[in-house]
Amino acid sequence: MLLHQTIKVILCAGLLTCSTPLFGESKPATSTKSLQKHRLGTISPLHRSDQIYLAGQPMQTDFELVQKSDVKTILNLRPMTEQRWDEGAYLKMLELDYINIPFRAPDTLTPTVFDQCRKILNDKSKHPMVVHCASANRVGAIWLTHRVLDDGISFDDALKEAKQVGLKTPGYIERAKAYIAAQSKSE
């Protein structure tokens, strides 16, 4: 009987040791997604986080590589007037799901744009997906709000990621910050 109780104590202590972080170790972040630079054709910049690719404008030939990579959805943040070719028609020909939620100047980055983009980013049936604009600047603004509101990481960490993706425009950062604040109050 004493041996049986001793074994129980040892097993419990062992389990406790395995589940308790050692001194100096940090607890896992709220989100386990990591942002990595990625290469595919001539797309630049290009980062990947789990099943989401964050990109500057792909060339037509890049989309054929994207299709071969099992991507299902392309989310284009550019207005049609910015492009010299019909990206949507080309992607439909490749049998890729094409979604266009355009914005350009900071004042066109509205709560509706953020809402629509977050809904698509959170729809796992659309993954893997590519989100792109011309230089990934606009992509970074959308990524910032998604990471804070949907993945639960801090604003500062999300901003670092967004800048790594391509976010540069101060007006986009301000719009994202205001949207995050408004969403946080309404929840």
C-alpha cells in the first residue's frame, strides 16, 4: 500500500513539473501564429502566417504558382482603376475565388472595409488565401486589426508584424487604432 501511494505522489509531481513553466520561461502567447517571410514566384513582399499569405501585387504568372500551391481565395485590396488588367476575370479562369474590397487613401479605410476583411480572414473555408494590394501597405493595416481583435495579440506586437508585412502609412495606422478602440468598446 505504501509503495502504491509513493508511486501516485511521484506521478503527480512529475505531471506538475511537466506542466509548470521553468523559471525564466514565458507562457505561450495568446496566438500561436507566426509570421514568416515566404517566396513564391516574383511576389514581393510576401509573408505567410499559417494559411494566410500577405503580399504585394502578384504578376499574372505568379497566380498560376499560387493556384498550384492550393490557395483557394485571393483578397485584393486595390481599386480596379489601379490595375491595368482584369485580375478578377483571370483568377476566375484559374478557378480561384476572387474577392475585391478596395480602398486607397486612409479616409477610404472605413469600419465597413475592416469588418468585411476580418470576416473573410476568419472564414477558414476560404483558406489558404492570399491578401494583397500593390505593396502590402494596405494589407498591413488589415493584418493589424485582425491580429489584435481576432487573434488577441497586443497592439504593439501586431503593429510590429503589420510593419514587417509592409504597413507604412501613418493614416492607415490611425484608422486601424480607431477601429480597434471602437470594437473593443462595443464588445
